[in-house]
Amino acid sequence: MNLYVYGLNHRSAPLVVREQAMIAHERLAPALQSILNEDGILEAVILSTCNRCELYAIADNGYRLEQWMAKQHHKGDGSYKQYTYLYSGEEAVAHLLRVAIGLDAQVIGEPQILGQVKAAFAVALEVGAAGPELNHLFQQVFNSAKSIRNDTGLGAHAISASYLTWLMIQRCIPMDEAATVVLVGAGEMIANLIPYLQQAPKLNITLINRTPEHATALLPTAKVLPMSSLLESLIECDSVVFATDSYQPLLTRAVVESILQQRNKILYCLDLALPRNVEASVAECAGVNLLNLDDIQLWVDENQGKRKQAALLAEEAIQVHSLRYQQRLQTIEFDELIKSYRRKINSLRELELNKALQKLQEGTDAATVLQEFSHALANKVMHHPSQAVNQARFGKGKDWLASAKLLLGLE
């Protein structure tokens, strides 16, 4: 058994592929339960965000993960395999650490990803998919991620996707004039964006959500509208940000074209949702400037250099932590090997001892019984090592022979 990670992210796959692969939060529990029914997979954690869909597992073979993911997304034809990656052992640990500290994020050092990793682990723990090995691993990763971010300065230079969205909005609409931004959704992305928007005193904020009470709780001073008022609000606003978990587009090209007939200025539309809340074809409409998750990398600010320096230091720390975990895993494997061998020898000993005791009860001479017992036990203990040596005589080299001598105590 080994640690494996299989999946895709914003570096390996375009938005349209990530959109198809995403596993929504409400589907995580049943998805994890289905993994436990797979042969050869003992433990699992699914991390599915707007920028990645990854499966971390303790399994006997990494391709078990690939097969499960293909069935999960009905992609038996392998059409999306070119966008995926598979890591194992130390490499898998290093990848998880990079994800947790924000090195593998779309924006280097983004802090929100650690919370997303913790949430994914919590779901796996709740449904019993994360067992003792993944529990140990993720707890160590959480502790290591915090220390690496602090020690390398990566956390000091981090910027979030919400901050980049704020930069995008500032470039789209003037901050020194009265303007209106419509925020659709009331999740983490919107919650993190609001404090930045509040820095512009002339900016009017309208919140739209299926549950108005949730929106009001985020910003009591904002104008809050139900989802049924979305189209009406888009007629007058300057910019709109979508970040809901809707599986169906909230804004179609046909609707946008009708809205544009009632507007006399560009509609700046930021779609931060996955699956996307805005039909991709909306970008073709004259009078609309549509940006999505794949555009966010273009807005990285001048701190990128400082983050890259911190990232180099973080990579060195990652190698140390991942090697430490792999050494622990190997120690566990060797300990289990020794325990298994001891159990096997004890089982052979008990079998031959019971035979000897039976003969003593039948009156057989004690010296004869002891001779037969020692001879039988020695033969049983020697059987498998002798067989392995005989089978290897034509296929193994001198290095193997030296190791065999050492293992058998002959050197």
C-alpha cells in the first residue's frame, strides 16, 4: 500500500475540463463512500475546488484512482486523461504540501486553499474515508503548511483570488465616481471580496442570493435582492460578479442580448464560479467584457517576484517534510513485515509443538519427539527462503545474492 494522488488542476487542464470534473460539495460524501467500495483503495480524500479536482488515497495501485475517476465522470473513453497527473509516495506528499501552502495555487501563496484542504479532509473523516494513515498525513501537512508559510515569508507576500478580483474591478470601473457592483452569491469568494469593495466609499454594492438572509448577514448595509431580480439589476449596474454553486448558467447569451438593448455602457462581468454561471458565448456579445477563472492569472501584481523568492525557500522545506513522511511510511512497512514474519514463524512453531505434545501423550519417547519436532520446524522455517533462492539463481545478480546472505545471517 502507498499514498497516491490523481487529478487535474488549473495548470494541467483548461476551465471547460475542470468544470466537467468538479465534484460539488453535496456529492463529496457519496463519492467517498463509493471509493471505499473499490478493491485496493483503503482510504481517500477528495479535494474539489474551482481550480482542481484531486483524489488522495492509500491504495495498492495508483491506477485504481484513475479507474474510479473515469467511472465517476463517465469518461471511460479516456478523453480527459491527457489533462491528469498521478503521483505516489514522497512525490504525492510534496504535491499535497504545495497545494496546502498555496504554491500550486493560481495565485502563488493564496491563503484560502489551506481552508479548502481542511474542509475536504473533514468530510472524508466524517464519512470514514480517511483512516489512520491519511489522518496522520493531513494533520502533519496542516502543521507543516503553517510553519513553512511563516518561516519562508510566503504568507507575508500572499494575495488571494478575492484580492485579484478587486484589482480587476478597479480596472473595469472608476473608483472615484459613483458606481454599482452586483455580487451574485453569498459564499466564501463573495465574503472575502466584500472587505475590499468597502474600501471604495462611492461604490454601491448590491447582493443577490437565493437566500436573502445569508446575503444580509454578509453586509447588512448593502442592497439585498432575491435571485428573481438578477436581470433587472443588470440593466443599471456597472459590474457584476458571479460566484454561486449553480449547475445551470444564470446568465445566457439570449438574456444578455436583451439586457444590452436597455443599456448604454459596457457590462463588466466577472464569472468566478465553477461550473460557470455565465455562458461562454456571452463573451461574444458587443457591450460585454466577460472574465473568468482562467483570466485571473493575467492580473498578478508586482509582488510576484517576492512570492517567487519565498516559493523557492518553501520548495526546500517541502522536500524535507515529504522525505520525512516517506521515511515514516517505509518504517511502518518494515515494522509490519517483521511482525508478519514473526506471526508466520510462531504459527509454524505452534503447529509442530501441538504435534509433538500429541505424540508425547500417546507415549512416544521424548527424545524421539524432540528430534522430530526440531527437524520438522527447521524444514518449515527453511522452506520458503530456500525456494526463493532456488528460483532466483538464474534471474538475480551478485548484489541480490549478497543481500540474501545478509538476510539469512550467513555473513
